[in-house]
Amino acid sequence: MSNKKLLPPKTGDLADWYTTIIQLADLSDYGPAKGTMIIKPYGYAIWELIQEAMNPLIKAKGVQNAYFPLFIPMSLLEKEANHVEGFAPELAIVTHGGGEKLEEPLVVRPTSETIMYNSFSKWLQSWRDLPIMMNQWNNVVRWEKRTMPFLRTSEFLWQEGHTAHVAHDEAADMQKWAMDMYAHIYRNFFALDGYVGYKSASERFAGADTTLTYESLMPSGKALQACTSHDLGQNFAKPFNITFQDKEGVDAFAWQTSWGLSTRSIGGLILAHGDDNGLRLPPKLAPTQIVIVPVRPEPELITYCKELVNQLQQAGTRAAIDDRDDESFGFRLNKAEVKGIPIILKIGSKELEQKLVTAKRRFDGYEEQISLDVIANKLSQSLDEIQAMMLKASQEYTTKNTREASDYDEFKRIQSEHKGFIKVYWNDNAAVEKQIKDETTATSRCMIEDGVSGTDFVTGEPATQQWIFAQSY
Amino acid sequence: MSNKKLLPPKTGDLADWYTTIIQLADLSDYGPAKGTMIIKPYGYAIWELIQEAMNPLIKAKGVQNAYFPLFIPMSLLEKEANHVEGFAPELAIVTHGGGEKLEEPLVVRPTSETIMYNSFSKWLQSWRDLPIMMNQWNNVVRWEKRTMPFLRTSEFLWQEGHTAHVAHDEAADMQKWAMDMYAHIYRNFFALDGYVGYKSASERFAGADTTLTYESLMPSGKALQACTSHDLGQNFAKPFNITFQDKEGVDAFAWQTSWGLSTRSIGGLILAHGDDNGLRLPPKLAPTQIVIVPVRPEPELITYCKELVNQLQQAGTRAAIDDRDDESFGFRLNKAEVKGIPIILKIGSKELEQKLVTAKRRFDGYEEQISLDVIANKLSQSLDEIQAMMLKASQEYTTKNTREASDYDEFKRIQSEHKGFIKVYWNDNAAVEKQIKDETTATSRCMIEDGVSGTDFVTGEPATQQWIFAQSY
């Protein structure tokens, strides 16, 4: 039985395609506790590649990795009013430990601002100790009623960066640096285009003055908030008493940022790039970039394939061989397609005789025969080309599905006909945003232009900002 | 004020030295919830180096990294009777999620056998699916009454490897492979000698048939169980129904192993190598291997130092410069000693003039002047020498503090006079072990020889095994 036949068309019920491909491609499985997910080796290898891409950039900025505890005393979480209000409905709470009822319940971290800033407050003395810049790769828990593998799970993995600075402009620069870094990773590793901009008052992080976001359009026409970066102002510094003596010897509150990217990003990667035949992974995040599939398990053929895989690995590509002798050639080819391996090499007696390989690009199905003496260079180049093609396709999809609406009627018509991104002039207003959400299920995704001149698409008043709206995950 | 003056002598109250150096060297801090620990960047960087050392070995063996959920339904944990009995007193329990009382309480994983094997059971069909070999780097929680940073904390970080095999001999080989890998890491990265052997019935892992351990002697004369590797037999396979169709088409239970090394290892690293002046890190696990300390913050001197640090980094060493202009030369030298940086380079006007550096080995205080034109090679070689010297010192300490006792009186006398390891002939017997523990606080650490011939040191009966006993952490 071919795996492919089990996969419903992506153009049909997308949610059905998504939950099926995640299992078929061995990315994840459901955990026994409600809303939890097992990240299987193939899915976790993608996460490791994301970590390998981000960690050097984070460290080069001078941000240091650290680890803060999983458990936050409830009283700490309650110190910042907006923050606890935002997270209260999603908390998992430990009430018993070591066989006894705890005096104070412990919250399983939904994010680590409060536990980290409690320490920042203890550690910070003078302006010389600033900036404090720390990052951690960890698990967080946010209780979810409706879950979907990777995209929305009660526990997920992420990195969370947290910084404290002497002045607001430094913190604002840091917030922007983090989003630039994320945008670089999304465009050049995920091959996922998106809009960068500020969140509205209703959509921003609980406790932030401003939130920058990367919003990427999924094939459902819904936006995925792919990561965020927050200017926390002094909202945490004040209740947590994060103060320092400045150069003049005066006590001052620090200015802070936090920023995170999670395993949710893998959900976007799957949704955006996959097709009716399975995953299509961009080469930079593909655990296996090239798979060699011999037609038959004949010793001479296998030897040829093994020499080839060594050669490709030595050239720095992630190459592997699939020579399982209990699966047919067709089944193994199909498996490679389902797993979204960027380049599939088919090798039979003709290829062996003529010292060549037949290479198929997973992304667009293009096949060519490549002579063995140029194979490593040719395929390295091909991986770069595939990476570029996938980003280009993503950019074209975003452009094609971004429409402008000058008034609310046009907005509603576009929403009902196309979904996708809608670009509008708008004055951020929570009451108006609630009305739009109630009537269309769309919300503002981010503000992409400031200091421009237009007419608010709902109220008709003058507006100086351009926003992107969409339904979202 | 010099940090060093705050440090009590290591030869005095060791626990006092330990908790002080951990704070002075910026390795960790106490978390707000009882028994939790913050791993600060300097401590976490050591953990990252341990991960970088182990991950390639784990992957080369064919073990794949994955991630399983934090929360284990209580009913799953209860499936293996010995296992739940062993862990019950240490569990942290989530009773509320998303604002509601949960129908079934969730256990915060103390280890992941039960949650992983629930999935292994689902995934495993045929002998062709075996071996299953997975590893995860994660956090676990074991409620502890008495805690100590790194050595015993309610939450800690570790890796846990879990495998399933067709036959017992394969599982036993895997158990041994894991312990060989750990011993390699301990000896060649931690520079920590130790005994490898099997645990007694009383000391082995709850749910294992046999447990292999690495036992390293700390300066207190107490042993640290540095990591373990378990042969789980079919103890979990049976209650979790982990079965496969074998080559003959018959259903069979799988044979399993699990093995782990945790942040506890960093506690051993600190305790074993430190001295009255602070940490002494082995070069392979030192986040900074060479620190350059300019005497004064003069521009010409700083330029000289920065060129040098570049040169050393390009030669593949982890080199840094400490040119803080608000701290005296003496303070910065002292800080480097407290932090245990293996090589400290002092650079003043004489060094600048004569194109040389003054290099001090942290381990033994040896100083020499090295000409600038051979510096990179010389220091790389010196780092290797320090690594070897530290292992040799650890081996000598273990040998010197391993004493033989032929009967229980001699055992008690050695215990009271020296602590340390005591080598005895012994027949593993839980009742006898309890008596020894009650009377001397020592327990068996591991069985180091089998198939030998001697007299049981307690009962006087013939014994074929040699064991190591000691007090332990």
C-alpha cells in the first residue's frame, strides 16, 4: 500500500491533509495527555536545524543562553497585572509535590518574563551590568481548548530572549534586531515570506508596549503569527523593581524586551510548502537533503549508491540512502516524496552502466540526468536553486493574495471571496477591531506602514497608518 | 573587594565552599520555588559543551533525538509497579489546567519511560522496526526535600536515551555502549575518573533488571553517582504491551534499555576540581579556555590584546579578553581564577615591548613567558596538557582513596578514618546492605568484578564478586 494514497488532496480539506501528512511523514504523534504532542525524530531534526541556524546569530549579538525554572510561584506571575490577566485562562497549575499539598500553587511557565525578571532585579546593580541579554531554549505550557499538532499545542518548545537596557532606544533597537533576525530565518531558511509590523492594542502581548510580528499567509488564506518581539517598556521593571544606578548615581528603572520563536513555526513550514504528494521541505531545513533510491537491492548497485552517498556527504550535503529490501522501488520513491526530501536520486542498471544518476527535484518534479563526475557540485547548486525557488513561490503567493480595500464593504467582499491578506488604512481602535472580528472573523495582523496618508476603512476618518488584516490561526 | 576573600577554604567546610563558589563564579542561582535552580550563562555554557560532546556520539550510534510531552497521565505512570513505587514520593502533580480541575491528574515527568513506551507500543509492528533508539534532552522534576545546586535539585536538565530491541543480548550491548560512552565523556571531557559497575538490588533503578553506573569520588570522600544505564529487560514491554512480529511471524515482547546523564554532572565537575581559589575547569568543558588580562586599559595594550585574542580564536581555542576599565588588574586576575579559566594571559608594557605574553596555568599555577610567534600552537598544546594533568590527578585521587577491607570491622574502621571507596568481596543482599547503611551510612556503589573468588566481608561466606562501597551524595 502506498502512503500517498492515504493522503487527501491538499486543495480539499486542508486541516485533514495537515493532520494526515504529519502522521504519514513521521513528524509527530499525539501525546496521551490532552493537547500534548510527541515530536518524532524527523520533526525534531527540523527543530534542531532551526536551532543551529538561530543560535549563532543570537550568540553573535552577545545574548547568552541560560536556563530558568519551569515552576513559577503564582504570586510572582501576578505581579504584572496585564500579564497575568492575559495568561490566566491558559495556566497549568501544580498543587502537590513530594506527596504533600503545596502552600503556594506553582504555575508551569507559559512564558518566563516573571521568573526571569525576579532574578534580573536581584542581579542588576549598576549601569555597568547592562545590557542583560539572555535566551533560553525550553518548553512552555499554555492550556488550549482546541489543539492542532505544531500550530497549537498545550506544550510547545521555543526560544525566549529577554533583555534589559539602560534606555528605551536601546530596547527598541533590540526589539527590532530580534525581528530582523527572525525575518532572516523565515525568508532564508523556512523560505516563507511574510509581513513584518506592529501589533494592534488588542493583539499585542500581555504586558508589552509594542509587539512586532512576522505574519505569513497559509494556503487556507489564514495568517500564521510566526514569532513575536516585544518592547516591554518599564511595565515589568516597575513591579519587579529592576533598577540600576545610572552614570550620575541616580536610581533608574531598566527598559526591557522579550522575543520568541516556537515549534509552531514547523506547522507553518508544513502547511505552506506541502502539496498533494506530501511535504516539500526547503533544503536548509531538510534533515535529509538528498536521498538515493536504488531500483533493486543488488550488491553492485548498492555499492555504487554507497560510494555516491559518501561523496555527497563529504561535499557537505545531508545525503542518505534508502535501500530497505522489504519495500518496493515505487514505495521508497513515494516515501521520499511524502517526506519532502528536496532531491531524490533514482539509480538503476542504466545509471550504473553509464555512470550517471537521475535526479528529481521534489519541489517542481523536474528530472534530469547528471554525470557522476560533476554530481556533488551540481547537486549543491541545485539545493541552493530549490531554496531560492521556494522563497520566490512564497513571495508570489503573498503578493497575489494581498488585496487592498478602501472601505469596509470592499473589505467584507474580499474576505468572503478570497480570504488572504487585506491592506487597509486604519486607526488602531480596540472597539472597531472587535466589531470587525465579530462580523468577519478577521483581525488586524500588523501595521506595515506609518506616517502615510489615507482614509480609515471603517470610520472614514483620516488615517496615517497602513495595516494588514486577515483571519488567523 | 576581591571575590576570592569571600570564598571559604575548600579544605574546610566543603558544602560551604561549594555553595559559595557556585554563586561567586556565576554558575547558578536559587530559583524562587523551593529546590529549583537558575542555571546562569556561565553554568549553562558548560552544559552546552557537554551536549556538544555527547550529541555526535549518540547520533553516530544511530540514536535519534526526539521530544515527548512533559505531562504523564497518572494511570500511565502506574503501569509498571516498581517504577511508580520508586518515584511516587518525588512527584509534582498538576491538578488544574485552563481554569478547571482536571479529570485525571498529570504527573510532571520524573523520567520518561512510561510516556515514551506508551508510544513505542503503538509504533512497533515488526522486527524490521527494531531497534527503536531515541534520545531526548529535556527537563525533569523530582521533588527533593534537601537540595543542593546542580547535585540535587527539584528540576534538572538531562538527556535520556531509550531503546527497544529484538533480543536481550542486543539490549545488554546497548546498555554497555551507553556506559562506555559516558565513561569516555567523564574521563576525556570532565577529567573525572570513576568506577564503572553494576548496582546492587537496593540501589538499582526502579524498573530495571540491572543498572550500570559511573561512580566518581568527591573531595568529601563521598561518591557521586554520575550517570546510569539500565537494562530494563521486558519489565516495561509487558505492561505496556510493546510487542513485535518476529522473523517467524510470532509475537514477541521487546527488550529495552534507558540511560541518562544530567546537570548533576556539573556539580561533580565543580566539587572534584575546584580549590581554595575557585573553580578549575578542564579545558574541554571550559566556556573560556584562555583569558587575556591587560594590566591597564591603555589603547596600545588593548590593541595588542585584541589582535592576540583573534589569533587564538582562529587557532580554534575559546579565547576572550577581560578589559573592563572599572576593575583593577588584580581584581580581573582573581575573577579569572575564581571562574577556573584554564589559561590566564597577563599582558603589560614589558610583554608589549618584547612581543610575548606571560601565561599562567590555573590548574597548578605554573607560569611561563611565551613568544608571540609561537603562542597559538603553544597554548593549544598547553590546553591538552592541562586536560591530561587533571585526569591524572583524578585517577591518582581515586586510587589513593580506594582501600580494601577483608571484614566488616576493617570496613568500619576505614569508614570512620578515611571515608572514600572501600573495595570488598560481597554477595549482593538487600538486608545486609540495609544493615551496613544503618550502621555506617555507606552503601554499595557498584560491582566492579564478577567471577572472582573471595570471602563476603560481612557474612564470611564465599563470594564471587568484588564491590565498591562508599557514602554517597
